Amino acid sequence: MSRRQGREAALKALFQVELGETEPNFALQQLVAEDQLTEYVADFARRLIEGVLDNQKEVDAVLTRFSTDWSLQRMANVDRMVLRLAAYELLFCPDIPAAVAINEAVELVKLYSTGKSGRFVNGILSSVARAKLAKGGKTNCDK
């Protein structure tokens, strides 16, 4: 459950960073205080936030490749943030199984977005995971 809380905190912070032009550390500090997050959850959220922001160009390029007929700017804000978060996990976090990253993303959009978002997010992330698997677990975003 604690990693799920971390993902939720990361989503909220990324939302604040992009749409509210808030500094990432400030956004996370606010969430830690408001939601009384443990140090473990806050550290996991920080890892995700920093990873998404540091690798956003590569993550967005991969998402653009697999989101046919939908530009990132056209997507619902929450859907875009969840996709970035999960795509980062798929591409840069070998310690997180692909099925877990995808399932957690679907659960987040079910909670914060529309009823159709779960299928949309699942479809894109499944394509990213399959492409990574087809390349032997590597992507053009692997370090």
C-alpha cells in the first residue's frame, strides 16, 4: 500500500509542478505534511518525481510514439501525468515489474480521471511494455 501512496503523491506533485508551476520539492513537502506520508513513501514519491522530470523528454517521446491519434497536449491532464509516471517506471525502474506499473497507473486514472481513461492508459502502457520486451528489455530510454 505504501508504494501506491507514493505514486499518488508523485501524481499530485507532478500535477502541481506542471499546471501550478510549483517547485517539485515544495509540492512534495506540502503533500508529506497534508497526507502525513511516511519517510519511505515520501522517498519513493521523490524518486518518481525526479525521475519523471529528469527524463521527461525521453518519456514523452515514447508516449508520443504509442499514443496514436492523441498528442500529449490533447490528453486530459491527469491521464498525461499518470502516463508519464508509469512510463518512467516501465523504462527506467527495472525493480518495478511492468504489470505492477501498468496496474497502478490504471487504478490512479480510475480514481482521478474519467471512466474511459483506464482503457486508454492501459492500452498505451501495454504497448510501451511490449516494445520494451521485444527489444530484450531495453528501450531507447535505458541508461
